[in-house]
Amino acid sequence: MSDIEYRLSEIRKRVRLNNIVIFICIFFSVVCWFAVQLTGILAVSDPVQIGPVFLPLSSVRGLLTAIINLLCFIIVCCSYKVGLWFGTIIMGVSTGSMVMSIVRTHDATPLPGLITNISTIIILYIIAFEIRRVYKDSITDILTGLYNRRGFAIRVDKYILKKKNKKFHILYIRLKDIRAIIDEHGHEYVDDIICQIGTRLKNLVGLNGQVAKLDGREFAVAINDTMDPIDTAEKIIDTIYKKITVTIDDADMDFNLSSYVGIASYPDTAKDSAGLIRFSGIAAFNAINSPDKSYCMYEDEMVEDLHHCAEMEKTIKHALENKLFYLMYQPQFTSAEKKLRGFESLIRLKDEEGNFIPPSEFIPIAENTDLILRIDDYVLNMAMEQFAMQFRASEDKLILSVNVSAKNMASSDFVDRVLDIINKTSFPPENLEIEITEYSFAMSMDQTVENVMRLKENGIQVALDDFGTGYTSLSQLLKLPISVLKIDKSLIDDIVTNQTNCDFVDAIIYMGHLMDCEVISEGVEYLDQLNILKEHECDFIQGFIWSKPIEYNDALALTKE
């Protein structure tokens, strides 16, 4: 028996048992009610013998009424809707007959029973509404009012049971950059953003779908087969990216959030809610690494990729704990004289068997988690420890350049951590250069600018890496206290054969000098490239033409030449 068949059979057993209990309670309640009505017809003075005990008929009616009350409570606990409906009817009829008896006979004997019935009805309503509230809370996200993960799964499974093999789709939505907003502005403003996104998604799918809020930054949407999943995914991404305005300290702030969407289809991908949610989540994770689009249809190979990512995360954690990472250093030279400027630190990894794992394999996975923060700290510590003594003693102002992730630059405590490492290693801050990418500003412009300013105030240089390939506009760049622009290798590769590239590189160099920045060209491999860069007065170059990345001892020797 498959998992879904087993789960469905267990659900059916519970439902069947629940229905049996309700039926038995209703049956005996009706029997007891008729018995109460029968005793009302008999003379009150006639006792009823139960074994050796003789009970007045009024006591028998009280006992039967108590049994009816108990059975109604049991029915409400099994199904608050059925219990409330049945209890209201049977108690209402009994209450009505008692009122009529009092009015007709002017005898208040039934009054205690009347009060008991009214109290029972009130208690049934209290219990029913409390059960309803607890159940609703258990399947609803308290922030948005949408279904939560459990409620969404229940709704999907009910739909599967009801519609059998009718096709539908699950779209799993992961929001981007939420953590940076939380760090900068706090949870309350992010809550407002989440609510606005939930409303937009509800309006987008309308009556053709169901929206759920799963976890901190994740939504899910179920749509029927009348809506195209690819088209819907694109609309979701566009809808979320539209400007979101939040009032912060009496001022309106605008946010544009990116998102990734994973798609899974019933019954092709999976045949139950758990599988559909899981596989659509895997597809969303793969969409994060997609170079050309922000949505992804689930494919079986993605599970293997996910396992690979999980294994790589373990490898990274193990390498950090056991210091398996090591650094290589890429020398940087003046383009005119080939005088050593300093080194760019490059992280490398070999596992315990000596197998080399390229940065292109472990860095993207680390960037999707907080492991990249630990890697950044590891590199800063190791690089500054290795060169602190040599750089303090050197008369030349050599530069140690360290790459820092966008996630780190968007964190409010980053500069404090850098200063702590400087104090611990006694590394001269004026010899340190932090390399950031243009994506840092896209993740959190305000926090990144603040961090750059604080680094500059402490004598630390800041270089903008891969310039010309990212997000920074000229107007933004003019506001940034950047010391160095680094031209990306992709622009240098065709500089000899492509005049447009050549002119673009020339413009970057000119703009950098206009901003009082130094300019470094990465990936210089050929003499023709070097000559063009010299002609355009590029300040520094790094690349295989003069040196490949070298080990620490070779870098140390190079500083002494």
C-alpha cells in the first residue's frame, strides 16, 4: 500500500468511527427524549422500580435529561456543527414543551428542568464556538488570515478526495530579501508587507484558486486547470514586484520584492498534498539558481540536486569546523610599472580525501544560507592573521583585498565584526580593502551605504567588484564613497576584438577617475589586452598574464622582493 493510500485509509477509518459515535449518541438521545415525554404523560406520584430502588418519575426524567445533555456534549466534541444543530433542536423542543406545561397547568415543577435545558443550550454554543475557534486557529495564519501549511494541506487533500483525478497545480512562492528588511526596519513592517502580498495573491487568483501563507517568507497557491501555471507564475512574480508602500516613523517607504516560484501538478507530480507542497518547494529552490527565469516546473532530477545541496551544506559546515578551507592570493600590479599593489584573497576547499571542490560549487549554496556569513568571517580572520605582521613592517602600503557577500554587507553588525577582527589580529586598517558587489546595493541600499561609510571612517578602503555587470546606476554610484572600481573579466575578454567592449571599458575607467577612484581590470591574460588597458590609463591589473593565484608562502616572498 502506498503512503497516500495508507493516509487516506486512516482518514476514512477516523471519519467512519466519528460518524458511528455520532449516530449512537443521536440514537440514544432520541430514545431518552421519548422516554422523558412518556414519563410526562404518567402520574407524577407513580414511582419506578429500578432493582430494589424506587424512584419518583420526576427523578427518572431528571436522570434521562442529564443523559441527553451528556450525549449532546459528546456529539459537539465529535462534530461541532452536527452537535450544535442536534442539541439546539432536541433541547429547544424539550424547553418548548416545558414552557407550555407551565403555562397550561400553572405548575412550576418543570422550572428546574427548563433552566437546565436553557443552560445546556448556552453551554453547547460556548463549546461549539470555542472548538470552531481553536480549529480555525490551527489551520489559519494569524497574520494574514490565510490558510497555514496544515490548513492548506487539509484543503488540498479534501479537493483530491472530492474531485478524484481532476488536474490542478500548486505554486510555491519564496520571497527574496525579507531578511534584509527585517534587519534594517524590524518585524512589524515586514508583517505589513506580508499582508499586502497575501491580499495581492488573493485578488490575482480570485475564485479559481486558494492562497496559503506557509512559513516566514513563503506562500502557496493552488489553482485549477482553467489557469495556466506558467502564466500564473509570471503574473505572481510581477504582482509581488510591484511597489509596496509601508509607513515607517510617519514616512512612507517603498519596497520592490523579488520572488521565486516552483510549480508541481496533480496527479503528474504527486498524488497528495504533502508531495505536492514538497516538490513545488524543491522547484522554487531550483528557481533561485535559475539564470534566466524566476520560476521552475518540478522535475525528478531536482530531488538529486536538493540532496547534493544538503550534502554540500554538511561539507561546508564540516570544513568550517575542521579548518579545511584555505586561501590563495591573486597579486595585483600597477599596469604601467608592474609594481605590486597587493593581493586579492581567494577561498579554496579540499575535503579530507584531498579532492578539490571549486568555489563555483560551494559558494552559491553557502549564499542561500547563513553559512556565507561564517565563510566571510573565516576569510577575514585567516587573511588578516597571515599578513598582519608583514604589512605592519612593510614600508610599502600593500593592500589586502577580501571579498564580502551581499548578505553580509546588508547586515547591521558587519562593520563591528570587521573591527573586532582587526583588533584581534592587529592588522593595519589602512591596508585592508573590502570588495563588495553591486548586488549588495540591490539587497539593502541604505544599510550597505551606511556600512561603506563606517568602513571608510575607520580607514578601510572599499572596492566595487564586477562593475558594469550589475545593478548600480550612475546616480547611485556618485553617492557612494567607493575607493576602487574593478572591471569584470567578462568585459575584458573581448576588448581586443570588440570595439564596443573596448569603448565601454574606456568609459568605465574615465568615470572611475572622474569620481577619484582607482580602477583595476580583472582577468587580464594577453599582451594585447594589457596594452589597451595601459593606453586607456587603467591603474591596476590582475590576471594570468603576470601571475596566477599563489599560495601564502609565495605571496609572502613576493612582498619581500
